[in-house]
Amino acid sequence: MKSLQLNFIINKSTVRWLQMLNDFERERVCSLAMLEEKLDVTKRTIRTDIKDIKHYFSDTLHLESSSKGYLFKERCTDGYVKKKQQLIKEEGFFQILESILQGKLHSIDIWADKLYMSESTMRRYFQGIAPVLARYELKLTMNPVNFVGQETNIRKFFNDFYYESDVTLHTILPPKALINLVAEAVAETSVKIENTGVLPIDFFYSVYIAMVRYRKKNYIKLPTYLMDKIKSIKEFELYRIIREKMSVRFHVSIPEEEFIWVYLITVCKRTIVDIEKERLFIEQYTFWPELEEISKIYSRTWADTFKIQQADLSVLMHSFFLSKKINDQIAPVLNLSLPEVKQVGRTHGSYEKNGQFLADVWDKLAINNMYQEDICCALTLYTESIEALYHQPIKRIALILEGNLYVCESIKACFLRYIGQDCDVFFPNINEVSTAFLTEKNIDLVVTNYKAYLNVDIVNKDYLLFKPIPDWRDWLRLVHKIHPKLGQSLGEL
């Protein structure tokens, strides 16, 4: 479970269990000393927790002591996931967050009664989550219990909490009626959602959150020059069609500015697989000519690292910096990444060099200093993906990803680099994620890192479910699917 969600769990034992399970899932072998240091509790508490975890999860996991530490293995993945989800079934703060999203607000004394807590205890918990909300430049009021801050920041928080974090029993998913409505709009016009790397559920969340928040009179404000620009772009016509359909289907007349917001956060989700689309993106937003020079400097400095023409690398870098600049103009917090994403970025060897480069050009970029480290981690994942992808020609399996854009790009790049040599690979975009597409392309295997896809009528083929951020075991299971003998041999190492 993501750390953002852990911060909103009241039961301290549950938090420890989930933190411990996070470590076991990532490392598979954890020593008592390591767990003691990470969890900041005594060895006795850890031993008690492990005993209770083994009893609770029963035969869904294997957890035994060895000379190297505790060995962890999932025996029944589905059963294990369901047991984990049940741990937070009664967590009250998740209910409070849902009420804030939907504008169904209550005072702290009413919430205390609903959750069978004293008001003083609830206030202490609210104080504990203040640093988490501060990352989004938000605060919490008590009467009623609600977020205070820029509406753009509130929407970013909810997207991170419900979309980029793990799916739980409390996760609010975009309604199927909204998803169908967007599909109808796409089918009625030749204009598609194309010049973006946005992932399908990510897009639906953006539209859904905008609709829910606007209904409760929570409005956003965008720079006039960007609004004027978007109104002149042909692709925005599709958003106008979606808007008209929503006014009929959901009985809410959402202003055009809300859909310009959705368009901007969508178009800033860039990809590395189509350089011509990145050129088009750059041509549409020429407000900051200094970004071209910054991109050329980066490309010249590290051209030898990438198996790609320097001019093409410069385009990809320009697209990256432009997306971060637009984010900064409409809501700087959009450049914030979850701690787990930043942790992945820091593990790459290029993290330090990218940090130094950004420090050298930061004044020219003129982006909010608060998110410099976040942008450095994103840049690292982005450039590592470029290096991995363009080192090997793209080669067939449907890979349907959701989650942080740069993590997904990294998965795509690794997939193509190490798996795509022997397979035809498809990356269904927002217009193609359907049973019809899988049938038309004769897909034999669907690989996804988003469990909710398995609960809808899309994946009717053999599938493989990755973790949101895959580890080596996910890749080994994929190898086993494609090359059973090789997978078996690797599994015995």
C-alpha cells in the first residue's frame, strides 16, 4: 500500500502490518534488525506482529524465519490481496476523504460520533496528517471537516489518493456511465484523444473528479493565455462533445474552463514512443523559447548515453520540460510525485547527474522550487526509459498500464527492451482499450498493473497482473508465460 494511504489509517497496528508487508513484497527476505530500524519499534513487537500476520493471512502466504531473516512468499495472490484489503475495511479517515471529495461535509463532532471516537482523539489524528496535506499546500478545517487550499491542489490530492495509490475497498472508481459516455463521444467524431500519453483510467478520473467537485461549487481558475490557446486547438472539439453529453447524462452544466483544465493535465502526460507527436506538442506551445536551448544543452551533454539521434533526443527533452512548465503555470503541485515514485527515481545511476543539470538550469526553467526533487526523479525515469527503448527496435502481447506516467513509461521501455524481441507488442491507447481491439489484434496475453481492469468486461483473454510498480518476480512470471522452460530454470536459481 502506498505511503499516502498509510498516513490516513488510524489503527497503528494495521499501519505497521502494511509497512512490514510492503517491505516483504519488495525485498522478500527481511532481517529483524532491518524491520526494527524501518518501523522504529522493538524486536519483540515485530515478532508479535509477524506471528499475528501469519495467523491472519493463514495459507495465503508463507512467512518463515531463516539464517538470512524472514522469508516471504505469496501462496495465493488473490487471497492475499483480499485479506490485505479487509485490514482497512473499517478505517474512518477513508470515509472522511470520500465525503470531502463529494462535498458531503460534517463537523468534527459528528464524525467523532460516526466513528466512535472522542473529538480530542480525532483532532490528534488530524494534526498527524497535516504534514502530508502540506505537500499539496492544503490544510484541514474542523467545522466542517474539509480541505482548504487551491482547488487544483485538492484535485491533485484526490487523483493521487484514488488513482496513483493502491486499489482498496474504499477506492472510488469513475462510474461506468462516464466511461461509456466518453467512448460514445470518441465514436461520433474523427477527433481523438491522440496527442498525449495519458492512460485511460487516469483520464476518466480527471473528468470524474472535475465533475464531482464542480457540482459542489468548487471551481478552478486558469491563465487566460492558455485558455485562449486551447480553444483554438482542433482536438479540444472532442472535449466539447464530452461536455455536451455530460450535461444531458449527468444533469450538470460544466463550464468550458473545467474541460480546458482536463485537456491541459491530459496533454501534459507525454510519452517517448512517438517523436512526431512530441514535435507537434512543442509547436503548439511556443510561450517559452528558452526551453529549446535547455533541451539542446541536455542533449549535447549526454548524447553518447543514448542510442538515438541528438535532434530527436532534444525533441523528447523539450517535450518533457514543456510539460513541467505548463504544469507549473496551471498548478505547480501537478509536478509532485508520490514518495514511492521518487524512491524508484533515486535508485537509478543518472539521478545525481540529472539533479546537477537541473540545479544549473533551474533559474532559466523558472519553475516552483518546491518540486525540484520531484522533477529530477521524473526526469531520471524519463531518460532511463529513452535509453532502454531506443537501444532496441520496437517489436506483439497487449500491455495495458495505469499509474504514474513515468513508472508506466519505464515499464513499457523494459518490456520492449527485454521481452519485445520475441513478441509482437501492443500498447492500446485510450481509444483502443476494449475487447474488440484485443480480438482484432488476436491478442493471446494481456499484461496489466491495474487490478480493476480484471473486474470489467475488457480483459477476456489470458492475463498476467503485475504489481503497480513491478518487481523482478513479476518479470519472471512473464518470462514463464512466454518461455515456460526458461521461466522454470530462472525460478530455480
